[in-house]
Amino acid sequence: MPSPTATLTQAPEAVWHRRHVIDSALLSRAEVEEVLRTAKTFASILARPIKKVPTLRGKVVANVFYEDSTRTRTSFELAAKYLSADTVNFSVATSSVKKGESLLDTAQTLVAMGIDAMVIRHGSSGVCHQLAQTFGDKLAIINAGDGTHEHPTQGLLDLYSILERVPSVEGLKIVIVGDIAHSRVARSNIHLLSLFGADVHVVAPSTLLPAGLEKLPCTAHHNLEAALEGADIVMGLRLQLERQKSGLIPSLSEYAKYYGITRERLALCCKPSTIVMHPGPMNRGVEISSDIADDPHRSIITHQVTSGVAIRMALLYLVLTIGNGGSSNENIA
Ligand code: NCD
């Protein structure tokens, strides 16, 4: 299997100087390549029997999740722990948020207790920028999903997972299927995949395509079979029912009939080598059938989850060392 680094332009000197990871749209190709290279190093550490390294000893990472999460929250927590950082999992359900405390006051409280990084998921697009403006360099902010805006760490782990399978995404046809309108994952993927030269397509009923899509580097479709023609990679997305107004789709079964990723559909429109991805959580039988989600020849869904830990270790390392006046030549392990 080719390694991600095999496709990367050689950039020996560090280009990463960011204190925050908020928008994938702002990242340069060289910055993304540095993240992927760093993640590759951490992935090799994670393959050792003892995974923990002292790299971020003495640093404190707060996971502040105002929305539900399994994968993102757990992988950030594990990433911080494998790097020997201390972690605080801030639970909105049992916090003073329930007493009306604002996000900025909550963040101020955590900063006053000495946290170094805040990994934040919030229902409101743009909160990460607000935090970054308020705290500046005092606190590293990592966006773990803000409203319908962006989910940069998911986009980065998706790119990393693809590059574990293929040497380059240049010219590959990548089709993102589902609730594009409400998906921060779609937005981050469109930016990153097109930055690396992929031919990105999105497909959904018109009610699930966002206004302003023409400004993004992708081609929109309504018909799944037509969109899938010649696809190298198909990425399914969950219907974000919690964000939708009612009436956007006639019914789940109708949606599944026209937009579900199924074995029959892939056999009809795609090559045997077409890769299937999904950021999770999946609604099996709605956007993707179980046999495809679990197909070891097509699906890299579990691999995406695994890659998430190495990518998040890389980002924590970069924002808490290089972005803080350190150097990429610091000893990682
Ligand atoms: C996504 C999210 O929260 O944006 N999940 C994830 O982080 N893996 C997608 C989703 O919730 O459907």
C-alpha cells in the first residue's frame, strides 16, 4: 500500500505556523502536506505496542462539545492522551451552560484554569473564529465541527485515508452523496480534495443542496446514477435531520431509494475498484446499505476512524509546539 508521504512534494522545512485549526479552506497545500506527514509519523508510533509518547507532557487539552459526538470526541481525547497531554472533557449537560453561561464565559473560565488548547464542537457556524479573536495566541482553538460551516479535522483524515489507498487524488472523480446543505464534512472535503486536484462532485435532491454551491469547487447533480458514472471514490453523508427544517425529503424510504449507496447501484455505475467512505455516524439502510458499509474491498470507513487519531495527534502537536514558537524539528517521540 503506498504511503501518503509518497505523494507529497518534498518540503523539508516546516510551513505550519498556525495557532488555530478552523477552516480547511484557508490551508495551503504545503500546510496540509505537513499535517499528513506528521500524522504518518504518529501512525507509525500508534502501531507500536506502547503508544504513548511524552511530546505534549504538561499541556492541557479541553474537549468542549456542545453537540453529540462519538468518533471526533473520543479520537481527540485519545490523541491528546497518546501525546501525554492532560485532558478535560467538558460536558455541556452537567455544566453551568445549563444555568445560562455563555460560550465565551465558559471558555474564559477554562483558560483561567490553564488549558492550552480547546477542541470545540458547536451548533453555531463561526464560533471558532469568535473564540480565536477573543483569546488570540493565549489558547489554541481546534474546530471539531461548527454548525454547517466546517469540520477540518474530518476533511484531513478523509484525505489521509484516501492517500493510504491511492498514490494521489489528482484527477480522481470523487462523488459526495447526501445532505450537502447541512454538512460541514462536505464543505471541508470539497476544499481539501479540490486543493489536491480531485474532480469533486456532489449529488442530492435540490432541497439538500446549499445556496451558493456554485462558489465552491465542485459539480452538482441531482441524479445519483449519472453522478456515479466513472467515480473513483463515493462518500456517503448522513441526513442531518437535527438541522433540517421539515419537508426537505418526502420520506426516508424514498430518499434511500433514490440516493442510497447500494451494491446494485455501485455494480451498475462504478468500477470494481471504487472506494466507499462515510464520516459516520451511519444510518444503515438509509444513505448506505450494510453490505457496502462492511465490504472490506470497497469500504474504508473503519480505516477513516483509525486515521482520525493520527491526524488529531498531528494537529495537536502542530498547534501546541510549532504554532507556539517551537520547531518541527523538535523530537516527536
Ligand atoms: C459528522 C459531524 O458531526 O459533522 N460526524 C463526524 O464528526 N464524524 C457527520 C454527521 O454527524 O453526520
